[in-house]
Amino acid sequence: MADTRLIHGRYRLLEVIGRGGMGEVWRATDESLGRRVAVKCLKPLGPQHDPGSVRVLRERFRREARVAASLQHRGVTVVHDFGECEGAPFLVMEHLEGRNLSQLLEDNKHHPLPVDDVVDIAEQVADALAYTHRQGIVHRDLKPANIMRLADGTVKICDFGIARLDAGPGNSSRLTSGEITLGTPHYMSPEQIGGGRVDHRSDLYSLGCVLYEISTGVPPFDQDDAWGILVGHRDTPPEPPRTHRAELPAPFERIVLDLLAKTPEARPADAGDVRRRITGARRAAPPAAAPHPAVPPQPAPPHPVAPPPALPAPRLPAWTRTMTAGRTAAGAPRPRPPWDEDPATALTGTWTTGAGGPPGPGPTGAGTSTDTGAGGGDGSGPAAADTGGGPWSGPPAGPGAPGAGADCGTHRLALPPPPGRPPRGPEPWTAPADRHGAALHLARLGRWAEAGEAHRALAAERERTLGADHPDTLASRHERGVALSRAGRVAAALRELDRVAAARERVLGPDHPDTLRTRQESAYALTRLGRHAEAHEAHAAVRAARARVLGAGHPDTVAALQEVAHALGRLGRWEEVLGACREVAAARARARGADHPDTLAARYEVGIALGRLDRGHEALELYRDLTAARSRVQGPEHPETLRARHGLGVNLGRLGRWGEALREARDVAAVRARVLGPDHPDTLVSGREVAVCLGWLGRWAEALDGYRHVADARERVLGPDHPDTLASRNDEAQCLEQLGRHTEAVELHRRVAAAHRRRPPG
């Protein structure tokens, strides 16, 4: 995979930032969206590897993609994409800038972290765990190497490779090859060690192990012998953390010891309760001090608890007999069993996001709104019509649009039947997932009618076998609604999407990412039906919910605000549009930098709003700066640089500087024709702008040639009844009137009117 450098036709691998026995993590560029990402690649596994271990590794990879893509929280790493290249799976995630907790301890020479940092990390991890547990997901491998701290202090949980959906007592806690139980010994709960049922309280125990280690510099049970570590977790009370480090707040020590209770029932009820207690403990934390060596252990308390007698081997599961201790945060790496050689169990170094999360619109252009609520793909919202009027004219379209395979139901593995219940039919728990993926592939090919029929049939089957309100059933119905909308059956799509949104709100809650994703698709359908006020209300509700759950500055919230701005533009509320666009641009500048393509795209839309408010001088200066920035970052002939120059020319015209506007429009048109092709939509937009300038200069015969050229090209490419073709014919007719050729103008107006009558509504 590394030899090709470009995988999946869009991800350019740049350099390895992490490597394990079974794979690698690369810093990469998503060339479709122009953003930095991290790509985790599983190496092709040959016949020399045990087939059972290979199956486990590949399933872990798929599971991580499905689980992580369904999560949308500031404390969880965002997954953008998943696929296979040359037979090897890969996972595309946000690129992070920071260090994992294991590395922070190593940087600190294995001394504990400052108390304020420990309490802050604890609070953020507990908050992220509370969210993942509410989604029914148990991580099962929480450890310092899987927790990242970014440069701005944000903490993120990574690597859901062995996570599982917590579907009740009947669900197995294992993803096995033979009798393998997955996890890392230093951070495994007693019930995980014993092969018992694992639920969210196992993650709380692992959190206790992590907090113990970053507080004291050592894990609660740190021995070279894996057997001793496991027996310690199962039977030995941990030493109180304050025996290692006296300045730890007593309330915080109590939280850690409660998390390390041997039985799940004795631990806190949930991570939300842990977070509330940590917030209280924060008030008791002393001022931050410089890192220092851990205090040597003090003598045991006067009434020590007698350790239990040594236990015979049969009390531990058979799989532990060949287990090694693995890697601790504070010690040197030890050999690991082959099933734990996942390359990203310790995400390394620069595996971080200066971007602050998934970006919104990439270099596909200003006026393309991006929603990443799915985690699994960046769909574009209403597409820009680059006419100087901005991105307020078009509904989402094409396989990159929201919902086109982005719904988190597409990343969910249908749960197997409980033990003892025979499956119904041949592979009923895997075949639906395969068919769901096949239907999404049809959507990516633009075969929307076929995709919609495939999702309809699968939704009916899932409703019979799983129930009408099962998340997988609703995922299929959501995708059917998306396909109906893209196929032009917008009213039917809206009815289906509204029903799915109501069901998801009832089952998952009003603020769940799936519910919000469907609400947003409904808003796009409302836009296509011309119901702009309702679309605005829907987008505003999605934005408010994301702000409530994720925070106002989260990339998904910012993307939703951009959709609100687009809806306001369709309502002509340009002062509000300007405020919203400026807020989007400022948020993206803070998260990604002033010269990031997403920030520049947001600034382009600020210029559109300024132009619509007749603030041409401000818009002109903005587009001058934007052209310079785009040229510096992406080059003078990049499509986005030319788009900024087009905006510059439009605003020269608004200021009555038509000679300058004509020169700019002709220059941009010539470069676009050379770079993009003579019939590219952007080239034709520039051709129309040339004709507009000629008309304002009174050169109507030349203007007519320009308008006619654009209309003929659009008719050839788009067809005679396409709205853009008809708009160009209308321009041609108006130019004929200016030349006094009224008979020809009237005839052309009649042709345009007849074509409009032939077009289907909606």
C-alpha cells in the first residue's frame, strides 16, 4: 500500500507516524477535500499468519470503523472513511497534534503529571466515556496510549478496535480467535480477566488504572509477570495513590479507589457520576506545581489488609497462560501476543488535530457546505452557483452530498442472536450489512433510483427481523430517503425522512447524531421544495443541538451554522447571513489557521454577503486579500484562486468599474478554459461575466455573442431544458431586446417559457 502513495484515489500518504507489527499509521492528505488526515493501514497478511488471528485483526479494523464513525463528541477521535486497498483495510481519521498519555509520562521521565493536569484529563475522559456509554458502546481497551492530549489541552479517546456495542446480558464480551480475550493486562478489569460479562463499568475500572498511573507514575499493579498483574487486578487491593504522592487531593484519591473496586457493583454507577465527582475534586486540587519525581512508597498503614493466599492456576482463564505483560505507560515495551499488535493501540507523536476536528467545506469551493455529523464522510450541502451571488441557490446533489453513505447506520454491525438462539436463514446477521454497503456503492455511482430500491427492500427485511425502531432499520430508511431526494422525488423523500427523524428522536433522543443527521437531510429537502423558512428553522435546530452537545466551536456545530447562513441567504436576510458567515470564518481561523482552505472558503462567503448588502468596497478588499492568500497557499491557477478572482471582478462591476471588471473577467475566463476546459461550469460562468461587462459598457453585439456562446455550451452539456441553460437563453433574449431585435427576443422568451412548463415541479 505504501508503494502507491495514493490510496482510494484520494488519500496521499506522506510519512509514517506510527508502526506496529501488523500495520502502520500515516500522516496523509485528503486530496479531494484538501485537508490533513491520519490513515491507519493494516498490512496485507500472508499464509504464514494464523488464520484465526488474521480474522480477528480484520474484524477489529472493521469494528473500529463502525463504532468510531457512529460517535460525535469533542472527546472522541473522528473517523472520516474506511475501505480496502490491494486487499489491506485502511481507516481514515482526523489528524491530531499532541501526545498520548503514555508519551507524556515518558517525556516526564516516568514521573507523575502535574495535579491540575491529572484532574483536567480525568474530567475530560470521564465526559467522553459518559457520552460513548450513552451510545451503548464499551471501549474495552482504555489505557494511556489510547488517550491523546492535544496542544490546546483537549483530551480525546482513540482506538475503538476492540470496542463493542453493549446490547445487554446476552451479548458476548469477546471478539475471539480460539479463547482470546482482548485488552491490555495493566488496565484490564477483573471481570475482563475472568472472561465474564463486560459492560460500561469495566471501562470505569480501566479509567481508574489510567488515573492511578498518571497520578503516581506507576500502574496500580506493575510487575514483569503477566500472571502477577492479573492476580493483582483480581484479588489484591491497590495501594492508595497518596502513599506514592502525598499532595494528591483526598477526594480525588477516593474517586480512583472507587473506580478500582473489584466488583462492578462497587464502582460508581456511570461515567457521568465520575465526572461530577472529579469536578468537585478539582476545587480541592492544590496549585499546579512543576513535575517532580514520584514520592517513594510510604510504610503500609498500621492495619494492612492481609493479602489473600496464592490461588491455583485453574482460577484464571486458560488464555492467560501464554500472555505477556504488554506495554505500560511508564516502562519499556515488552513482547505482545500477535493479536494485540494493532498499529494504532498507541497512536503516536503528531497524531493530532491542529484542525480541531473534521473540516467543513474543503477545496471543492466556497459555497459548498460540509457536514461531518456522520464521521464517516464529508457530504456537501447546498452547492454554490458561482455567479457572484454565492452559494444560496442549489440543494445537495451527487454522491458527495450529505447522507450519501454517511449515515452511521452504515458503520454499524448488526448484533448476533443471543446464545442459544439459532440464526434465521443463511447468515442473516452479516448479509444485510453487505447489502447495505452495496446500496451505498450504488449511491456513490449516482445510481440513486437503484440505491433507493435496494434500501427500501433492506429496510422492509430489517423491520421484519429486527423491528421497526431498530437502529439498522432506521439507517436503511434514512438512506432510502436520501436516495429518493437525489433521484428527484423530493416530496416522497421528505415524508420518509420526517418519519425516520421522529423515530430516531423517540429511540435515540433528540440530540443524537443520527437524529440530527436525518433532521438536516429533511432541511435539504425543504430547500429543494422552496420551503426556505422551514428549512432555516430545521438547520437552526440542528445547530442549536450540536452546540448543546458538542460546544459552539466544534467543527460539526460550525458546519451546521454555515447551513443556517445558507438558509438565511435564501430568505434574503443578508445582515444575519453576514454575521453567521463571519462567525464561521473566525471559528475556522481559530481551529485551523488563517490560511487553511476551509477558513478561506468561509471568508469567500463573507464576501458574498457583503456584495449582497451593497458593501462593494469591503467586498473588493476582502477578495483582493483572499486572492493573495489563495495564490500563496494553492497557486495562482488553482480553481479556488480563480473563484476568488471572479469575486473580485464581480465587485469591481458593482462599483461601476466596468473596464477593470471586463479585464479581470476575460483573464479569469482564459485561465479557467485552459485549466478546467472550455465547457466547465466555472469557465462558462466567467464567459457570462464577460458578457455582462460588455453589456454595461454598451457593447451589446459583443455581449450577444458571449451570451449565445454560453447558452449553446450549456445546452450541449446540460440539455435544452436545464435551468442553467434556460437562464442563459433568457440572458440572450434580453440582449436581443437591447439591440432592438424584438421579434427574435419574443420568440426566444416563448421557448424559455415553454421549457419551464415542461419541467416537473420540485
